[in-house]
Amino acid sequence: MTTSEAREETPTRAEAIAQVAKFLVAGGVEEAQAHDDARALLRAAADLSRLELAMRPQAPLAEEHADALSHYAARRAAREPVSRILGERGFWTLDLLVAPDVLDPRPDTETLIETTLDLIGEKRNEPLSILDLGTGSGAIVCALLSELPRARAVAVDLSPQACAAAANNLARCGFSNRASVMRGRWAEALSARFDIIVSNPPYVRAGEIPQLDPEVRLHDPALALDGGVDGLDCYREIIDDLPRLVADDGLVAFEVGSDQAVSVASLLGAQGFGVERVGRDLGGHERVVAARRARSRS
């Protein structure tokens, strides 16, 4: 066997990344995303840290690692998200497990965390109570608990798989002693009032689901996507119930679809909540509506 033949059979890490990225682009993944995905898949296949890959990009890729990378690449080319292939997702400052049948947390949802924390302001060290409705993987509640050291939380979801995933992530992050997970439809089984209520409910219009990217349409559960004909069904149900759930001067914050902020603000206003902020995601879209309940007067 010649040196060149051996080189073809044993690509370097950098060459493997380039090959996988080209393969992913051919499968319909955007070019910039394809290179990021290829690096993430190679690191997982070869059990490398970012630093190890950066320091030795020309190191040969072992055969067993190349086989694992090939398997991962085939799944990604079929438009399975990297987070589902690897079973975890970086969110906020945390590494969370991504379970099957549960919504994969997106970077845009970090706007909900940023907006909520900013509006909490100087109360960060107070013993706040949090309610996360439609918790899914538990990404939102875990992120908030990581920044609010004295807060306690209740996370609710209708899906038993989501409840299990949220409980697992709370335990993984060390927050089980400050949070409980309940299965139910929104807050129908709750009677307490909360200082902070957050939610990323299903908000995709039912008729638009078939047009979603394959990564979402084929891999996220319909229960976590379908917001009804106009995408607002879940907001109506939650917001109608808010007056009994929010403490005086309490804060509510919703993730919304890119064209839904005005509609959600109107629903909140009809229940006596004043919108304090509309947060924009990194793409400039209106992604979060935050409102506050006025303090009751005796």
C-alpha cells in the first residue's frame, strides 16, 4: 500500500470534517451549519474536547472513530438534529439531555431567560417562586434556577415523557431539591400563586406544520408544536388562568412566534397585565412578551 493510499483510508481530523460537511451540504444542510455540525459530530465520535481538536487538527482519525462519524453523518444528512443524535444540547450555561418525544430546546429560547432575569433585576437573590408551564425538557426552569440561587420552581407538562425528561435534567443540574415536576394540563391542578410564570407553549399554526424544516417537523413532537388554527390556542388557555396564579407584582413571560407578539400582548392586556418588554432574538424577531400584574390595592 502506498503512502497516498494509506492517507485516503486514514483521513486527518480536519479532512474528515471537510468530507462530512460536504456530505451534509449535499443532504440539504446549510453550508455554515454543516461545518459546525461536522465538527460537533467528529468530537463526539472521537471523544475529543474542543481544545484537543483545535490543537491537533492534522492527527489521523482512528478507524473506529471514522466508523462512528460515518454513522452520525448519515443520520444528520437525513436531517436528524445533532442534539438528538448526540442526546444532549448546550442551553444557557448548561448541558441538558435531549430525550426522544420532547421538544429540542432552541437558542432562541435563551431570549426568554435573558428577558426574565433582566426584569427580575435586584430580586435575583430573593426566595422567588417560579412556575414553568409546558416545561418540555426543563431547559427554561433549569436555566432560571441556575441564576436564581434561592428560587424554587414547579414545572408542569402534559406529556409523561416530558415530565421524565425535565426531572432528569433538574437532577443532572443539581436542582432536584429546589423543583418539583407535575403532569397536568397547564395549571389546572395548581392553587398557589407564583412570583414568576414562564412558558414556551406550542405556537405553530396547524396549517404551517407540514412546511417546517425536517429537523423540526420530523423530530419534535406534534404536541409541542401545534398551537391551533392561529397558533394562539395555548396562550388563550394559559392567560385566561393567570389572574389566580400570579402574585402581586408578579412577572409573566412567554416565548412567542415571530409575528405573534402583538396578539399575545392583547390577550395579556385583556386580563389586566401590562406589557413591560418585548424581547428580540438574535435574528431580530420579536420572541418574548413579558408582562407584570399590577399590585393589588386595598
